Amino acid sequence: MSESAATPDRPQPMADAGHNSQDLFSKFDPLIKQRKDLLDSGLEDPFGLVMERVLSPVTAVCNGRETILLGTYNYMGMTFDPEVIEAGKNALDDFGSGTTGSRVLNGTYVGHKEVEKALCEFYAMDHAMVFSTGYQANLGIISTIAGKGDYIVLDIDSHASIWDGCALGNAEVVPFKHNDLDAMEKRLRRIPEGAGKLVVLEGVYSMLGDIAPLKEMIAVAKKYDAMVLVDEAHSMGFIGPNGRGVAEEQGVLDDVDFVIGTFSKSVGTVGGFCVSNHPKFEIMRLVCRPYVFTASLPPSVVATAATSIRKLMDAGDKRTHLWENSKRLHAGLKGLGFQLGTDEPQSAIIAVIMPDLERGAAMWEALLKEGLYVNLARPPATPANMTLLRCSLCAEHSEEQVGQILTMFEAAGKAVEII
Amino acid sequence: MDRDDTKARIDTLIEPFNKKGVGIGEDTTFAGDLEWDSLTVMDFVAAIEDEFDIIISMNQQAEIETYGQLIDAVTKLRGA
Ligand SMILES: Cc1ncc(COP(=O)(O)O)c(C=O)c1O
């Protein structure tokens, strides 16, 4: 959820706060001022929203108002699924509230093995390793498999957890322009002979909701003998014939060496994972520090995840409805005259491009007052320093709600004079 | 490889990126004097990489603060 922070995914040079300051916090002064100015203008704090009550996967009471949620990653609406909740309650009763231990010591319960088995079946892969978050899955896998002298070639718009995985490791890091096949190939071609190579891609890029041309990119990566890691955080459960993601949709999942995913989106709880067919994959459990040196997920979390993942295996109807919602919202917003991140809907994320931060923040607030929550994403966390209102749909949004959402966008857009 | 030749070619490459028209010398810094953001850095690095058919990883870029250091680094990479 890096867009909610005021820091970019990519590492940036820090502003120099002057040398005579002894307060280590001085370096944050420009950001503190920017935030204060925004709040002093009377705006509701876009990054301080509190949900007082959650009524369903798609509605909550925020700041005293009943609000339609259009900015969660609860794509498949699994958070209130009765079977999922039941599984969690049973695990709480039977196994307690937490494991208080690392996966490699006392923190592996049957539930952890069970959710890994569910993942192997979901992806039809040999190995699955569950981390405490998706962030840690990227951090751990990337920093561990790419070592000194190896090269990581990655898209410049990669998620913060990918960048941080690069920063934690010792490999040479080489970014290329977003989704630019040619730029990627040039970099792979120039890597010194004999060096190990890891190409890191995402299925869906969460800022604009656009997908990667994985088929072409993975073919190029393989031509240069690189291993391929694809983060499918935003596609699990509804893209691809079995919901395995964009690589499956484009018919290239067999060529992906490592799929990274999360339980915090379609699965509807918290946790992260890597699935792989690599014959030596299991050694990761001993050498991957963000796996070893942290406590494992609570039994209730892995029980809800396993139940949810199994239900996602045949959620065909929900998938169809989610796509219909995405298409309807995309077409509706386009029809109203908003500028969108993609010409066609490519995922369940639809990004509405705002002319500037001021009007973006005003529009965000106007929508909230109408009773609609979307994600405000702003520079420097966004590609090309755009201000975006990011909408993410849920399979539980009704057709009627999508209609209401469009009405709210129309009213707010006119009030703020964007359309 | 010849440092003067490298410098001459980078002098040309940097022009379209120097939107503020800052006078560029060996001691000019990218973050401080030119105030480039990371996207501009990426595009500029890509232009240099294409011109000389080299790769400058982010790890190497982290060591380069001034224009002079960039010319040195590229000269060295061309010889490698
Ligand atoms: C592309 C991508 N990868 C990884 C993550 C991290 O997932 P988690 O929320 O499980 O830490 C996210 C979520 O923010 C993401 O968008």
C-alpha cells in the first residue's frame, strides 16, 4: 500500500538538511511542511482516514459517514466470507492467537503447511513458501537469490518491496523504462558474460492498473538466460483461466521461475508467498533472512488464507462479475470525460488522472463527502509525478453501486471543475 | 579510452536534460546543482548507456555525484 505513504517506491536522494543540525529528524522538515500546508488549507487528511465500522467488503463507516469502499484491494470480497471466518475462528480456538516463533523454530503449525499446500495446488507448482507479508516475500526472495556479482534487471515502476529487496541484497541493480521491452533487452545484452541474472516484473502495475507484456518480456529474459520473478500481487484470483495471474493469462506461467504473491489483496487477510518449481527451492527456508528472523503468521490467519485460496480456485462467477464491474466503471468514467490511466480496463484498478495535486486532493475530499473512498496517489510515489485517484473494484460491488459511484464522480468532478 | 572524447559526447547528451540551463562543469552535482529527480536520472543514464553501449548499475550510479566523476566512470567503463 505504498501509495498511501508520501515516499516513492523507488529510492530517492534525500534532501540535504544542512550540516550543523543535530536533530536526526531535520531531514524530514520539507515533508512536514508540505503536509502541514495541505492540512492548513482545511482539507481532510487523505492519509489519516479511520474506518470506525466495516459493514461489508465494500462498505464502511468512515469519519461518521457510511462510505462505499473503492480503494481497497479486497478484489474478490473474501474478507466476510462465512467459511473463511469460520475457519479463522476454529483455528483461534484450537491453536491460540499466535505462534510466538519463527517458521524454522517453533512457528510452523499444521495450518502453515496446509496453506502452503493450498498454494501449490492453486498454482500447480511444486513449492510454496509463506512469509508474514508480501513485502517480506519480495524482500527475502530477491535479496537472497541475487548475490554479489549477479544482476537484477527490473522495471522502474516496481513496487517498493521489490526495490527494498534490491537494496537489502548485494547484486548490481539495473532498472529499465516501464514496460519497455527494448530497454529491457538492451540492458540484458550488456550484462557481462557469466554473471547471474534475475529479471523482476509485475503482472499488474498498481498505480495505473496496466499489465505487463509478460509473454514478450519473459521470452527475451529467457533468451539471455535470466531467471524470472513475477509479482502477481494484484492479479491473483481473477486474471488468468485459473486466477493464477497475468503470466497464466498470457500462457507463460511455465517460464516464470518465481511467482510472488500476497494474502492482503484477493485472499483477504495478511501474509505473502513465493511459489516455484525450482528443484532446490526448499533451501530458501534456511537462508532467507526475512523468512527466518521474524515470527510466523498466527494460526487464524493461515486458516483463513487456506480456506480463501481454495475458494478462489473456482470463483468463476465472481471473476466474471469483477470484470464486468471494471469495464462498466472504466467506460462510465471515460464517458464522463475523465482522463484514465489505461485506454481499456486491464485489471480491477482504474486510475483517474488529476490535473494537479491541489485539484486531486479537493476531488478526493469531495468524493469522501459524497460517501466514496478512493486512493489518492500523488508525487513522488506515482509514475511521471502524476496525481491519481485510484479506484479498485471488488467482486462484491453491485451493478447498482457502480452506478452510484459514477454519479458521485460526476458530481464531485463538476464541483471541482475537472469535467 | 579517451576522456576528452567521452566528455565531448556526454556534453552533447546532457543538453536536452539541462532544462534550467545550468552552467555545467566538472564539479556540477546532479542532485544539488541540477536537481534531477529519479526519472530524469534514469532517462539520462539510458541515453549514456545507449551512446556507449555500456551498463551503469544503480550501485555504480550511487558513487557518481559530480559531472566529472560521471565522465571518469564512463571513460573507465568504455575501456573495460
Ligand atoms: C506489487 C506489490 N507487491 C507486494 C506488495 C506487498 O504486499 P503485502 O501487503 O502483503 O506486504 C504489494 C502491496 O502493497 C504490491 O502492490
